[in-house]
Amino acid sequence: MAEVTAAVRGACQEYVWIAAMWVRSALAYPWSFWILVVGSALITLLDFVGLGLMFHTIPHLGGFGLREVALLYGASGIGIGVADLVIGSVEQVGLHVRTGTLDAMLTRPVPLLVQVCADRFAVRRLGRISQALVVFAYGAGSVDWTLARVGLALVMVVSACLIFFSFFVAFSCIQFWTVDSTEFANAFTYGGNTMTQYPMTIFPREVLKGLTFLIPVAFVNWYPCLFLLGRPDPFGLPGWFAFVSPVVAGLTLTVAGLTWTSGVRHYTSTGS
Amino acid sequence: MLYAAVAVRSFRRFSTYRTATLAGVFTNSVFGVIYSYAYLALWHQRPDAGGYDATDAVTYVWLGQALLMTVALWGGGTTDDLAERIRTGDVAIDLYRPVGLIGWYLAGDLGRAVYHVLARGVLPTILGLVLFDIALPASPLAGAWFVVSLALAVVTSFAIRFLVACTAFWLLDQSGMRMLSGVLAIFLSGMTLPLVIFPEPLRSIALALPWASYLQTPADIWLGHRHGAGILAGLALQVLWAAVLMAVCRAVLAAATRKVVVQGG
């Protein structure tokens, strides 16, 4: 057990070193760096403005008011924001395969996943997380807070990060088989984020079932938020779904880990 | 013809990445489905929002997904090559070629756009037809005008992306400006939400800006919300913006050429 802890601590330390190096490298072009930080916050800001404008036309969407949608939006945004900041670079694994840099990484005494994830670490992604936090705080006004709800909200945010974390890794692994399919993963990561920005009531029942049992993105925020808002499940699914997000996160992490291992095992160098 | 040759080769260059194209079509379609349901929920409550009906709204979603790459809403295209060549200093070679630099990159970008409209535009549109029964062009004439409008959209978008790439002459790296420009384009083109349902005065302002060219104007022609004089007015505004922006490109390039210091040269 002590060995595992030491290994994990070592990996984190190495991650921080590589990430710090990329931050220094990004600061070499200070103008671009700061414009990127502002731009990244602006992207997500305008995204929420778009949602706000929708509510300018209608009082509620799928039976949910603006503040309630903000709660869903914020929770999902924090989840994908943290996952994207920490390991979003895993999307570029195909590029490493194609250009042969993965070979160099394999020879270094640092776990491959750490190297791939810390590569091109981008602080600008903090812009998205801070926007999501603000939106979440605004949405929190629609919740009648109790101790249990505060606890569940924390569990929800952590699980959301871990679920998106697994999505990034698992779907990026496809690139070990077809190198130029980076965008495929976006459908699940950013697509999953976009889906969970809306109340699930706008989707037909079949879509919701798919998002619950197949690609379990509904556990990122939908089921926990129903509990936070004290709403019965509009689709009649069991109320205890609100509490199983951590279990789902554990499952997706396991699947992602297995996919990554088999992807790396399948990897054959391009020889360049 | 030289520029045609450049365009054809650019078309071929972009068509090399088949799996990437398929992956992109898949992703566009997933987003198409999500936004369709969101808009259906909105138009279910306000069946006439922005003068669109529910079918118009869903058609608009799928047109947006189909044109996302063609108009290079997020940036990209040959202007990215230019920015990289400015950063490395290779742009010096482009500058002493006996061919206009703007024309060279515009031709390449048009070739790219033709590829993207065929590869990334047609499939999502068919999927939209199958899944959501979207509207086809209001008439064959509307279809033809749509194509003209789309071509103008690509030129406008090229001019803006060219200007962004040119900032690399001063900033060395375009990535910050590229992102800012992409953000503005996504919001002001009506990709986030159709411009027609923006509240006034934001609606009128957005409709007068060059980004309206990207999606709102072609979509309105496709949907038959513009006809006769309306089409001509829309196209005239597109031509105006394209001409103004191309002129600015010329001026900026001239200024940049005067100051260019080639690294390592």
C-alpha cells in the first residue's frame, strides 16, 4: 500500500513539474497568453449569455427556470473544466503517435499517461472553471440548502470531474487505432457537457435512457441536481439515482483505465 | 489558371484525412441532435419566436453544423499556415513569389471550403433530413442564391481570419487573437442562438455586422425568409463587408511588409 501511495505521489509531482514547464513556455508569448486567458473566459461567458437569451424568449425550458438550468450548467461546467485543465491534453495522443513523440515518452522514467496529460498544460483553461463556478453560485440560489444537500453537491462536483476525466481518456484511446480521429472524442466530452447543460426533460425518454445506462453522462449533474432541487424524477426513474454518481464515476474510471492499457499495448510505433 | 490550380491542390490536401472527416461528421451530428432538442423545447413554448417555426429552427441547427467547418467558424484553414509561416519567418518566401499573397491564400482557402462543404456539409444535412425532417431550400432559385451567399460567407470569413493571422507580424503568435476571433464569430454568426431571436437592439446590431454573413444570411435564404429584394439586400451587405474587409487585408499586409523583420534571415 505504501508503495502505491509513493507511486501516486511521485506521478503527481512529475505532473506538476511538466505542467510548470509548459506554463513558462506559454508565457514566452505574453500577449497571446493573456489574450487566451481572456478569450477562454469569454467563450464560456458568451455561451451562458446564449442560454440567458433563450430565457429572454421563454420563462422556462423543459419545465426548469433559468436559475435551475444555471445549477445544471455550472455543475457540468466545473466537471468538464477541471477534467479539461488536468488531462484535456490526452486528446492529442494521436498526434504523438503520428509524429513519433510517443516513442520518446515511452523511454522516459515517468508514467506515459502523466506525460501525455501534462503535455501542453494550459492555465488558460482556468477561465472556463471560474465562469462555471460563478454560474453555479448563481444557480445555487434555487436550492433550499440542507447539510445533506451540501454534501451531495460536493460529491456531485467531484464525480462530475471524474466522469469527464474518464471520457477524455477512454475516447481518446480510439486514436491508438485510428490516429486522426481527435474530433470523435469531442462528441462525448464536449458533447456530453453540452447535453448536461440542459434539463434532460427536453430529450425524449430513449435519449435519457441512453445517457443513463450507455454513456452515463446524466449522472454528472442531472440525478444529483434533482435531489438538490427537491424535484421528483420527471421520467419516473428511482430517486436513489441521485446518490450513485460516485459509483458511476468509479465504473467509468475503471473502463477508461482498461481502455488506456489495451490502447498502449496495441500501440505500434510509426517508426519515424 | 494559377489560382484554380492552387485551389484544386488545397482541395486534395484537405481530402487526405478521411477518418478525421468521418469523426468530424459524427461530432457535428451529435451536436446537431442536442441543439435540435433544445430548440424544439424553445419553439414548443413560443411557436413563432424570431419569425421561425419549429421546422425552420431545427433546419437552422443542421445548417449551422453543416457550415461550421466550411465557413471555418472556429478559425483554421489556410490562414493558419500563413500565421505559422509568419512566426517561423517563412513568409519571406511567400512575399517574393511573383503571385499576390492574399490571392494565393484565398484560392487555397476556397479549395478547402469546397471540400468541407461536400465532406462535412452534405452528410449532416442528410442526417438532419432523416432524423428531424428538416426543410429543403424553399425553391431551386433559393438554393442557387444560398450557394452564392455561402461563397460570400467564406470570403468574409477568410478576410477576418487573414487579419487575425496578420497580427502574428506584431505579436509573433496568432493563437490568442485566433481564439478571440473564434469566440466573436460563434456568438455573432448566430451559431450559439439564431440572431433573429436576439432581443433588440442586439438583434439589429448583430445582423448588420460581417458575422451575420456566416450563417444567418445563407440560412434565411435557404429557409425562404428572404426573397426577391430581401435576398438582394442580404447579398449586397455580404458583398459590401467582403469588399471592405479585403481592402483592409491589403492595407494591413502593406503595413506589415514594411515592418517585416525575417527571423534568422
